[in-house]
Amino acid sequence: MNIQSQELSRRNMLAHSSYGFGSIALGHLLADDGRADMLPSRLRRAKNVIFLFMAGAPSHLDLFDPKPELRRRHGERAPDHLIADLNDPVVKASPTLFASPRRFRPYGQSGIELSDYLSRIGSVADEICLIRSMHTHTNVHDPAQLLFSCGNTLFGHPSMGSWVTYGLGSESRNLPGFVVLTSDSGHGICAGSNVWSSGFLPSKYRGVTFRREGDPVLNVSNPKDVTRDDQRARLSVIRDLNQQQFDKKGDPEISSRIASYEMAFRMQAAVPDLIDLSDETEATQKMYGLGDEKTRPFGTNCLLARRMVERGVRFIQVVHSNWDHHSNLNQTLKVDCDMVDTGCAALIRDLKQRGLLDETLIVWGGEFGRTPMNEVRRGINPGREGRDHHPYAFSVWMAGGGIKPGTVVGNTDDFGYNAVEDRVHVHDLHATILHCLGVDHEQLTYRHQGRDHRLTDVHGRVIEKALA
């Protein structure tokens, strides 16, 4: 039986499978054929994901979680019940409560309280669902970033974007199904490109990094004096040679190599059109902050994310690093908020006015939270306080496809130290994201080294209160 007939038989079998992995794999095959619209509507609450990853861990206490009691007890020693089991000797040496210097106020008809540093996100508060009861199980950047992006603290596991494109494929034939856009202040991201790795999945599901300047994708342009016809002829020969090897060995990585060459060829025509923003109105470019040097990098990435959604890209991960504010928090936090606040709000408004928000899921958050105590490793300097890493409580917000807007889920204690009401683990967040895409997180699996793996490992529950 040839490869084509094998795929047809597989598609026929999957079409009659129950809701779960059979439907997921069918969706992938249909999407690869450019026929994702044939998926049952129950699988399409959200069609795309834009994951705004704030690497470094923004402070929930200064952005999303106002604590009047913490303000009243500013400068006091933290209660013993909070620090009894604390294993951080730096914080435990001087556990002084540090109230946020920021001011919070309710936004929109929903009245969601947010920091004055996020006034533009506040202007679209009625579109978001704020989860204040997130928690995780590590306070070290590398494993926490891996857990938040890949569902596992160990290197070598597929990222969320890889799992989604493996399960659902892409509706774009000319752009990758999983694209990564980065912006920062020069600090980079601790776990590096591992947060968009395909891990043990075939390499074609790895996130493809786009740049805002120069060639968006390195080495995708033809060499000088090589025409498109020349390149097509060359790739046809390479494809035939790779196909011969695949027929002999059946190695899926050879199939991934063929797909990568073909995708690169199609991208040569599609990418220049994607990044050419001249067809965007002046009002749109201003809304995203493209005229301001401070907001342009992140705003450009948000605008590109919207354009990718329009072109059928399944998963876009926008990474902004530099949220690790151990000192000078009040000053440095403003720098990062000023960079991202405009673009985030513009993205929500733009998707909504184009009728795309209902089918696009936006997720915003970092890998953990920050302590309600002042960090002293750099000395006690009033006005230059910072916060240490904190895994027991932090905030994430979502908007768009399948999410209940204008909603707050969960709560922390009076000091923002522990999540105490409707606690949500990172695994639960992943289960909910997949649910919004119509995927049962327990059914999306891949067998590796004798075990069926999944994004949520052996955990995860859908956050019902966050759903529309």
C-alpha cells in the first residue's frame, strides 16, 4: 500500500473515532489538506491561540491583586504562619511586609481592579477573565518557564504550541502553524528556545522564530541570482531524494524535513506580505503604538500576531522578557508595563472589531509570582525595594474564544502569599486552553519511550468558572 492510500485509510478510520484523539488527529489531517473548516463546530470554540508570555514573572501584587491588609501592615514582620515553611534564607532573614506602591482602581462595567500601570489593559477589562489564584511548584526560572510553556519542568518536552499544532494542524499552508515573536530589554529568556521546542514530537511542530527587522526568518530568502524557478527545481530534486529515503526507512523526521523544505519555499512569498505593514491604516498603527520607540517592538509583535491569525496560523507565542524585578521594582516594573500595555489592549480591540476575538484565545502571564515581602539581597534601600520569586500565588488573564469576559476567578489570602480560593495550577490552565480549542487534554497524547505523554502529564482540570 502506498503512502497516499495509507493516509486515506487512516483518515477514514479517524473520521469514525469517538470525540477525543480520533477527532484531534482527523482535525490535523484535514488542516494539512487545507480543510480545517470540515471540523465539527464543537471542536472550534477557539481556532487560534496568542500566548503573551511575560518571562521573568511579573508581580501580581503590583499589577492584578490589590491587598488593603498588606498596605495597612506595610513594614511589619510577616506573620509566622506565612514564613514557617519558607525555604528561602534570603527572604526569611528579613521578612518585612512590602505593600505595593501602586494604586488600584476598578475598570469597566465589570469593576475588575487593576494597577494604574496597566490602564490600557484596564480599558478592555470587560473582555478579560482574570485568574488571581494561580500557583505552581517551582520558583526557579528555567524549570518554571518550562512548566508554564511545556507542562513539565524538564528539558526535552514539547511546548504548548507544539502540542496544539500536533493535535489540530494549521489552517495556513504558506506559514508555519506555530510562530514565535520575541521582544525584551536585552535580558533574554532563562530557558531559551526550549520554551517553544517540539521536544520528542516531530521537529515540524517546533515554533519558528520570526524577527521584526531584516529577514524575518533567517536563511529563508533565495541566494543572489537564484530565481524562484531555480529554487523550485532544486527543491523538487531534494524532495524526491528524501522521499526515497522515507520509503526505505519510514523515519518521521525525513517526512518533517520534506515538509520543512516545502514550507520554506512557500514562506518566501508569504512572509514579505505578512510583515509589510504599509496596508495597515495610520489609526491602526497608532493604536498599537508603532510610532513610539518605547511601545513599537511589542506593539509590532501584537500587530503581526493579529495578521498571522488572519492568515490561519494556529499558535503564536509572543515573548517579552525582563520581568525579574528583584530591586527597583516600582521603576523597572513601569518600564515593562509601558512597553506592553498599549499592544495588549490594541490586540484585544483590533481582534474584536474584526470579528476575530470570539475565535482567538489570548493568554497573558509569567511563570510565577513575587513575594509580599521586600527582598534584601541588595540591601534595604527605601524606594528601591524588590520582590523575590514566589510559586504559591500569581495572576494570569485570558480573553477571547471560549472565555467568560469581565470575570475574576479565585483569590489569594490577605497578603497575596497563598492562593486560597478556586486554586488553579499551571496544568489546569493548560487543560482549559486545550478545552477552548475543543481538545480533551486527557486524549491528546503521544507515545514516547514506552509511555503515553500529554501536555498536562497526569494532572489538569478545566477551569469551569473561566468558561463562557
